[in-house]
Amino acid sequence: MSDQRFIIEMGMGNDQYGQDYTKAARRAIEDALRHSAIPMFQALEPSLGLTPQDMRVQVTIGVQQPDLVDTEALVSALPRGRAAVTAVVGGLNVVNPDYGNVIVIASAAVEAFLPYLGDRA
């Protein structure tokens, strides 16, 4: 059976001085994770046998230069589940007119899925 999404969180992160797209993306993921808690595993594990490893996590990162994001490094920023990270065109680059440096702004959507439980839940 297919998975069922049970959570989606959004976050924003930036790198103000280093033009590091992976750093901005990691901060966006951390921002999204700070907005969520998943206490359901404590309730579901005994009755349905679900654990955090049953959860599939899909992260989409939006930045202006997605090819500069180390998606494999970002997988390690996710504390639970089987994770995949995809970088797409999005986010924002802002040039500081006083110094000419580029501020990299990343957006993140973190989605979590569990196997469809049908009438068991």
C-alpha cells in the first residue's frame, strides 16, 4: 500500500556571509523541525507496531543554485526516519549593496509519511 502523509512543516534558513547553500538549507531544515513534535510514536508503537524507522521523510529545499546543495550531507540533519533530500530552484539571493556579498536564503518543506493503516488506526 502507499504511504500517507501525516505532517508537513516549512522552514527558512540563511547564510549571510559565506554564500553556502548547504548551510542555509541545513538551517531551513532545523527551523522546520523546531516547529514540530511527533508524540504519536509513543502511542502507536505498542498498539500498531510503528516506530520512527517506519516513517519516510521527504525534504524539498528551495535555493537559487540547487546544484550547490550537498543533499547527502543534509540527510544526516534529520533525526528520525528514512530520509531523502531534493534541492530545487527557489529561495532567494540578496546582494548587500554596501559590501557586495550575497546573502543566501533557503526554504524547506519537511514532509513525513507512514504506511497507510486503513481501518487499523
